[in-house]
Amino acid sequence: MKVFCGRANPTTGSVEWLEEDEHYDYHQEIARSSYADMLHDKDRVFKPMADAAVKIVKKNGFSDKIKVINKHSTEVTVGPDGDIPCRANILVTELFDTELIGEGALPSYEHAHRHLVQENCEAVPHRATVYAQLVESRRMWSWNKLFPVRVQTSLGEQIIIPPSELERCPGAPSVYDIQLNQVSPTDFTVLSEVLPMFSVDFSKQVSSSAACYSRQFEPLASGQAQVVLSWWDIEMDPEGKIKCTMAPFWAHSDPKELQWRDHWMQCVYFLPQEEPVVRGTAHCLVAHHDDYCVWYSLQKTSPEENGRVHQMRPVCDCQAHLLWNRPRFGEINDQDRTDRYAQALRTVLTPDTVCLCVSDGSLLSVLAHHLGAQQVFTVESSAASHKLMKKIFKANHLEDRINIIEKRPELLTAADFEGKKVSLLLGEPFFTTSLLPWHNLYFWYVRTAVDQHLGPGAVVMPQAASLHAVVVEFRDLWRIRSPCGDCEGFDVHIMDDMIKCALDFRESKEAEPHPLWEYPCRSLSEPQRLLTFDFRQPVPQKPLHAEGSMELRRPGRSHGTVLWMEYHLTPDSTVSTGLVEPAEDKGDCCWNPHCKQAVYFLSPTLDPRVPLGSPQAVSYAVEFHPNTGDITMEFKLTDATD
């Protein structure tokens, strides 16, 4: 039997469904599951996958005491002929995500108490408490709202303003979960103490009904209330002696004992609108939740006092939060990045330039107009991006100055350009379907598709791209791929072997995306350019291939190779989606915070128990396949004796 799996296709800029072997999706799910990360979390309650559980139970000698039921808990039956003979008196679960309730913990507990456990049962964990802290942060607020964008032109400064719909929009209800410990304390101003917002006692009947909880506080400082930082802790026992907390370092009782996790992080929530607060003036922070989602609001009085018991979940009505994810908001609001594109544009624009912009929901078309292009066309192939860009153009009185074409690039005709030839093909490039850095090579395929519409001597910007790599040692991210071996006295080698088998199926030779600004690492080699893609020419017919090695110049465990793209706007201007600064003496890496980089894990180094000998280099072989847009790769440690 075959299964269909979604994959980004760089040749079309869309997600396509491919037919794969029936085991592919299963193997990929296991390979990228981060189960190993959960087992390395020494504070966590562990429930292994049902498929491996039976074997692990047997290997550890508990087959006569532990019965594995491969069902969702809501399907378990109780009774003489049921899955369990009677109601249980202890409920042991792990149903949590970073938001606590986002994986359906509340309805699952609600069902368990009604149908599976005794009335006065004990639950492990026993209780969870959600905490919140109100802050002002221009950086984090830039992940949620479109800021005015400034452009220096020959006529003076022009300002691209956001539409009023974007200003009023409460935003998307989804939480932004990040490694909050990697956000610099200089990036936000604390406006409140850490506030315990609500608790859930799992040993009693749990309700999944919508609810809200308010906490009155006096601001520690005056400022603009914009963002709520949130996390939770769980008490394993009724007395609260055994506790597991997700608190960031500044709120942790013992920062030296901080446990790194990637399965549970911290939450960033955005208030519907920023609101001024004055130090010493009482306010109420309100946490709202339904069965799966949490959101926050700021009020001057408690909901009970003003009669507003429940506020509906916020819904984006401006299109921007549906089209742009949080990092994309930050990227568009990066004024330094905008200035770099504007500087490059000034070197190629002339008064008679006819510009075609191809990137999803990009402001480059507005830059080109303000910097003097005679005529600007922009392709927005999705209805959402088309609608959003129309709003932005209208707010800036450009609806008659910039032509939006709602077509796929390969379907463009001469009539779409009013019979004119394009003299500047422009892209960031950015496409919403891109998952890995090289997926934005779709721009190259667009350039090839519109070749007939380019005039003699037409300029393509960026003129080229290059794929780069560096060998790194991660501080913590290696744990998600590290075998566990033993967990609290239980032998779980069976699960390690299952994950290794899944990796060997295909994943071990594929890279996966990670926002590395959240995951500190050291470079052990110098960055190296692997492949170059010349956008001035159409996509070639033959593959591009490169092989070689990267010499290790610093000591450490070579956990993986990080890959990223660099776009060469002009011969003198380059934008990197990876390293943005040369590595420091110790090799500490500084990554572009708006992009995900690709990580190719080097399996032998991920088990800290295995001695490595003395590897001196990492060899590589990479190949770009024009017919699919894929880049295949293999990286290997090379010993001194090789």
C-alpha cells in the first residue's frame, strides 16, 4: 500500500503530494519525533510509543504486571470484558505541550475522570500551574505587527505605513513557542512580577469548558504593555515536593539547575493591542482558555466586576497573520535588512526601469516604486497575499502605481505587462511554502519561466545565490538525536534501535530546519561555499555537483553540519540567511534570527558515550537536481587515518 506525503517543490513553489512507500511517513515521524530529547529530560514522566512499549516492558521483566493498550484513552473500555477490568485509582499521564493544554489535555482528563478512574483517585502529575509576566518588547512586538518602513529616496524620506486593518487586528490566536532563555534581557522591559494565572488539579474532575482567570497587579515600570511571556510547572505529588518547571532562567529558583528542553519551551502571547501602563496603577491581566488554546487580555478591572466573564478567542481579519508567520513579521520589520535591499536597488534602477517583483507578500515592489522605477508589477499567486498587498498599496496611495498580477508566473503573458519588456526582475526571494533554505530557489524557476518577458540586458536581483555550510558543536540540540539507552533504570535500547532504523530509512541523509538563534552552537570549521546558482541564466539542464572536505579547526564534537543560503543582490551586496557575523575566537555562531537554517546531523557524534578518535575533517558530496529542485547531500567524519 502507498501513502501520500506533502513536500515543498522548489520547481513550482507549492506543496505537492507525493506517493511514498507505506512505511515512509511512519519512519519520518519516528526519526524526527524528538523522543530521545524527552527521555533525556530527567524531570519528565515518560510514556513511550505503544509500538515499542510492549517490547520494552518484556525486556525489563514486567510483562506480567504491565498491559499496553494501543488505543486513544477515549476509546478504552472498562468492565469484565473491557480493556481494563475496573476503574483505576491512579491516573498517570503526559498530555502536555508548551502551552500545557494545546494537545487536548483538558478534554482527555475530563473523559478519564468521567469514565476511567475512581472518584478520589490520585494523579501523576498531581497539579499544573500556568504563570505569566507582562513585558514591553519592540523585538517581540515586531513578530506580531507591521511597523512603518522608512525609505530614503532622492525626494526625501518616504514611509510605508501599515493599513488600519493591520493596526486594529487582534492577530492570530496561536501561541509562539520559543526558547525564551535565548532572548536577551535587553530585548524586553519587565512590567509585572511573575503572576500565577491558574492551576489545574488533575486528581479531581477537570473541565474543558471555556474559562478566564484574572490577576490584579501594579506595574513595576511605566511602559507599553505588548507581550505576555508564559510558562508552567507541574507538581508530581500532592505535597508539591517533586516539581518540574519550564521557567526561564530569570524566574527559575535555581538557574544553575536549569534543564534544557525542546519538547516543552516557553510561550510568547501578544495582546490584541498595545496599551500604556503606569507604574503603581492597578491593572488586571486576564488569561482566557477554551479546550485547546490560551490567550491574554489586559483590563483595568477584573472581568467579574465589569461583567465580561469570557472573551472570544482572537481571530485574524487582516490576512497578514495568515500569510506571514512570526519570523516573517520580524524580517519585514528589520529596517537594516530593508536598507540593504534599498541600497542595492539604487545601483540598478533607472528612470525607465520596468520592474517585476516575485516574492510572497513582499514590500520590495513598494521600495522599487519609491526609488524611481517607471513601472512596477508584482506577482501574488495566492488570494490571501493578493488581498493583503492590495490593502498595503491602498493605505500608501499606490493602488494605481503598482500593478498586482494574481497569476502563477509560468502563466504570465505579454498582455499582463501591457506589451512592455521587464528590465528588472526582483525578488528577496521569499515564498511561504519554503521549509528548507534552498526551497526559495523557486525564484530561479520563476526567472526561467518569465525569460521570454525579459528585455535585452535585463537585470536579475539577486543575481546569484550560494549554498554554504559549517561544521558545528551544539550546546544542547544534539540531544534530540542522541540515543538514550537507559531511562530511570529501564532499558530502552529497543526504542533507540527503532529510531536508528527510521533514520537509516532516509532521514539520516536529509537535513531538517531549525531556527538556530534559539540553539547555541560553536563552529568547528570555517564556513564553506558548496554550490553557486547563477540567476542571470535560466535553470540548467544538468545537475550541479560539488564534493570536498571541511577541515576541523577547533576541538569539539562535530554534532552536525549547518547549511544556509546567501543571496548576492549585486556584486557588492549579499544577504545571508545563516551566519550574519564571523565566528568569534571560540567559534560562537551568530545566526540570522528571521530564518531557519538546515541541520544535517552526524550520527556517530550524537552518543556522548562513544569515543570519537581524532576526526580532522568532514567530507561532503552535494548535488542540485534541476528536474526536482532538490539538493541531495551526504556528510561524513574523516579520521586522521583516512
